[in-house]
Amino acid sequence: MSSIAAPAKTHIVIPARFKSTRLPGKPLLMIHGKPMILWVAEKAQAAHFADDMCIATDDERIAHVCIEAGFDVVMTSSEHASGTDRLAEVAAIKGWSDHDIVVNMQGDEPLVPPLLLEQAKALLVADNESVMATLCEPIEDYETFHRPSVVKVVSQQSDNRQRALYFSRAPIPCDRDVVLANNQDKQAPKNAYRHLGLYAYRVSLLQQFVHWPQTPLESLESLEQLRILENGGHIAIAAAACQLPAGVDTQEDLDRLNAMSLANFQNPAEK
């Protein structure tokens, strides 16, 4: 008798590290009287398309705060080189099926709309040949286009599917004619897109990822998603269905969120 595979499940995982170059202890910093990681976890709970969610951390302080608030916590190694490696450990600990989907929700983006998490999952479900899905948004200004901290992505549309070709901290794509004309207007190319650090993975990809050594372009750009492209994997991508508000990277970012009214913070407009 042939067995019938169980339906794929969707799991949201929030990687949370205590160490941060600019903001040590970032997940536990307070926003409107509550640790940031708890705001993020509550947003994950509001994503009703998922079967479950958990916080993945290597820090007992973060774990204690999350467990006290009633959230599922998975303790992971402190030696991971990337968030993807941490997610792979969670999938192994949890024993998730190869065809399950894991959505990576950044622990420093307490305003992320659940709609975007669901969009990333839907992209992956719709493209059986892709092992990962992510989102992007147009870059409107020249300064942002040239900022190394803003990851740019170029993609290709084929057979009603859009897939990433390359990610870079450099200003890509390059409009040759504009550059040769010295770009007096200081404008970003019309097809310049910023990559949003939000991913959906197949568990089977996570299991492979941890066995692949770091690749040359990944090391050069310090972008883990390049390891997937360099190993021949497809990454589905689409423009975000709504705006992703800025996360917390600096003290100024934290101050900005605390300066928002509580009502606006809890229910930011989804443009």
C-alpha cells in the first residue's frame, strides 16, 4: 500500500541574537515598554497562514523573556555563520518534513506586515522549481542606490515567473548610457530594486545549505543568498505587495519607533 505524503506545513522562525555591533542586546531593547522581540513574535502570531512559529536564539536572556511571554523557543548554536544556518538547525531539531516551508522573520523588524510573510510563502508555493522566495521594492533615489548597506537585486521574468539573477551591495544594474553621460541628474535606474531581508525556504534547501561551503561571491559580498545561486538553486522574487517599514539598526531607529504613537506603532498603514 502506497503512503500518502502529509500536506506541507508552514513554520515561521524568528532568529534572535543578543550580539549586535551597533546595538548590543537588540532583541531586548524596549519599544513602548515591551522588548522588541515580543513585538515581532506577536506579529508572527498574527500571520494566520502559518501552522506555528518559534524564536530561535543562542542567548538565555532572550529565551527567558520569550518563554515568560508564552512563546515557543528553540535554543541554537552560537557558531552559525548566517541566519539560514540557524534556521536549518531549528528544522532539524523540530524534525520538519523536507517539503515544509520555513518563513524567516527578522527579529529587528517589529513593523513587518504579516501580508509580506504570506506573499513570500505564496511565491514559493507557486514555483515548484524554486527552493527559496524573497521580496524586493523599487529604489527611488540615487543615494540609496549607491549605499552599500542597501542590497540590490536584479531578476529575470520568464514563463510568468520572476527569479533572482544576482544580489549585490554595488549599484546594479548599471545604466551604461547614463554613466557615460556622468549622470548629472543623479537618478537611480528605473529598474533598480532593493532586496528585502525576508525569506521563505523549503526545508530540503535548508538541509542542503548547511553542507555547502561558503562560495566565492557569498564571501565577497557577505550575502548568504548568493550561496544558493552559486549552487544552481532558483530564488523566486516579486515586488512587495505593501511597503516594509524600516527596521531597527541604530539607536536613532529605536528612538524613531518609540516616538511613534502607540496606536500607529501597533497598526502601521500598509501602503
